[in-house]
Amino acid sequence: MKPGIHPEYRPVVFRDRAADYAFLTRSTLGSDKTVEWEDGNTYPVIDVEISSASHPFYTGTQRVLDTAGRVERFERRYGPGRSER
């Protein structure tokens, strides 16, 4: 790697406020805000709107759309065969 052109890669805390969940990882992102982590060290903190702790796909609260019911309702309203055009 060429020296002096890459951003600093350092430990950063990502915090999901919606789920009250935070995790420590490494990133090139920086922040003016800091937080004291469980190990007693202070790290930059990045607040995120959604993470695996609050995303419906990962939490199991994802809604499944009833596409068959939609097709049946469309055919009742406009007649069979019109959805194939």
C-alpha cells in the first residue's frame, strides 16, 4: 500500500439507538462524539438508524405480503385474465 494516502483504520463504536444496541468494530469513519466502552477505553461513536438488532429481517418481525390474495382481489374486481396482459 502506498503510505500517506489511506484513511486511518481504528476501533469505532456503532450505536443503534432504536434497539439500544452498540458494538465495537474497526472502521475508517470518524466522529467528534465519543463513548466509554465496556473495556474502559474511550472510542469514537457513530449513531446509526438501523442495525441487525432493529432490522425486521434479522429480528423476525418481517411481514410477508399476500400476493395470491392481491391477484385474486384484482381478478374479482376486473375479471380473470386481465393480469396476464
